Amino acid sequence: MKENREKKNLVQEKAELALYRAVMTLDSTEDCRRFFSDLCTPSELEALIDRWAVVPHLVGGLPYRQIHKKTGVSVTTIGRVARTLTDGNGGYKTALQRSCSQQ
């Protein structure tokens, strides 16, 4: 049983890396839009967009209720994103910095 689990984990890890490599090949916003629209269900994509929409507001120090009013994103989701900003791997902050520098 353990061997099957290890094999599955290795397959998952390879698939994860392949996904990241695929994302890195996308050259434009339109390429990204098409890829994520194909990859995600509409509700999955909406959840990703909601999470990303609140990041700049949280980094800017806006209170949760004001972020909710501006974005319509639930306070629960805002709290989860805030926790990830604090305790996560730094991905939101890196992406935000890089996307702001490209504008």
C-alpha cells in the first residue's frame, strides 16, 4: 500500500511541476485568460479571481469590511487570504510586486 501512495505522490509532483511550467510559457494576459478558462471550472476561476482581488487591499491595510464593500468578496475569504499573506509562502506578495512593476 505504501508503495502505491509513494508512486501517486511522485506522479502528483511531476504533474504539479508540469502545470507550473505550462503557466510560465504563457506570454500574454489573453493567453492566461484562455488557459485558466480551460483549466478551471467557472466557480474555481471565480474563487481565484476573488482571492487575488483582495490582495492589494489587504496589503494596503484596508479593513475587511471595506474590502468586502469594494469587491463583494466574503469576509471569510478575505480572512483566509489575509492569513495566507501572513503565514503563507510569499507567493501573493511576489506576484503583487511583479505585477505592479509591469504596469
